[in-house]
Amino acid sequence: MPELSVFIITKNEAADITDCLESLRGLADEIVVVDSHSTDETAELCRREGARVIPRVFDGYGSQKQFALDQARGTWALSIDADERVTPALSCEIRMLIRSSPRHAGYQIRRHFYFLGKRLRYGGVGSDHVLRLFRRDCGFFRNLKVHERIEVRGTVGRLKNPIEHYSYPTLEEYMEKCNRYTTLAAQDLRARGRRFAWWDHLRPGWELFTRVVLKSAWLDGHAGLTYAALSSHAAWLRAIKLREMEMKFLVSGSKFLVPETKDQKLET
């Protein structure tokens, strides 16, 4: 049985996946890639690096990553994205940890976030910790369309060394992902019973104030202020997409919109 399985979900990640896989050399005993039928060289590049590639139609980030986890065979599992890199120091720390009878079921990893080529240290993204390393038989994903997260049965510790996250190298890529992510996030909110409220229109202002003033995004210069402004807009966009879904539901003539009268019930 492999000691450590690394799993990744992909779609058209040819620009990033080679650097990601190279950062796993000497760490992973197996690499599982679940690919959403990429039309570029993603799958070929993964196989070239020794990964086991499994094609699957994308149906949400939570379910896609759970499927990838289900294919892994290692005692321990590490979840990373194609635009992330395991630093040499983190690789060494993980190897030493899993060979020393770890006392926790899962471990959070600090994540260095890069935007437009610059590492952001403020604005709420400089000290991000994400649970990524865990005992395979103790971890699972919630069925969320976006912003999926690992949950473990057991205690959680923290590692010292970081993952490098190169998420948005260009504004164009940010805008494309933002449109997709906010739609999926609105769908998740609606599924959980969240409803649009008029004060959601105030969300961008509060979000911007929080990131720029309370969390000092201005210290990251142009990149920090740009990301703060775009994140504030994304929060509002998610809210108005939720409202749009509600309006479509009402227009569809749902039975919840026009309840049966007493006479109608008697007639049936």
C-alpha cells in the first residue's frame, strides 16, 4: 500500500500542471489525477510524469475531489490544485511527519497566495491555512459545488512550511474564474436555504473596507488593492446571482408561488 497519495482535479491545466507535478517528486508514492476531459495536453503531461489519469465529467468541486480521493490507495492523502506548488521544505516536513506516527488525523498547511505575480501578505489572504494532508480513511469532502473543504474525523494539527498558490497570473484569468465561481457559490447558497436580502447590496462596501482598512490590503500595493476591489465585487456578484435564481424560480410558476385553495384541495 502506498504511504502517501496525492490527488488533483484538472481541466485544461497544461500551463500549470508540469510545475505542480515536479514539486511532488520525491514526496508522492502515487499521484491520482481526475481530469474533466481536457482539450489541451493536460492528461498527456500528467501521464508523462507518472500520474494515474482518470477521466470524469465535472459535476462540482466537492464531488469531483471526493471521487479523486476515493481512487487513492495511500495511508495518507494530500490534496493540491494544479496552480499550487509544494515547497521543498514542506515536502521534507511531510515525509518526516508521516514516518513518525503522527498524532493528528489531519494537518493544515499555510498557503502563500500570489496575485498578478506578487505574493499578497495582507488583506485577509496572507495567513491562510487550509486542511490538505490527512489520513485517507479519516477524511472526506462535503458535496459543495465550490469552496469545497476537507473534513476529518479526529484532531487537526498544523505544519510549519507553506504551499505556494499561483492562482491568478492575469486579470483575464481572474475574471473568467470569478464568473464561474460566483455562479456555483450562489447555487450552493440557495441549496442551503440562503435568500437574497436588500442589505446584500451593501456587501461590496463593507468587504472593501474590511480588506483595505481593517486588514491592510494597501500594504501590498497595486496588486493588493486590485484584489481587494475585485473580491468585494465578487461578493456582490454572488449575491445578485442568488437573487436572479430566486426570480427565475418564481417566474417558473412553482406550486410554492401559487398555493392550492381550500376548494382546489377538496376537488382533488
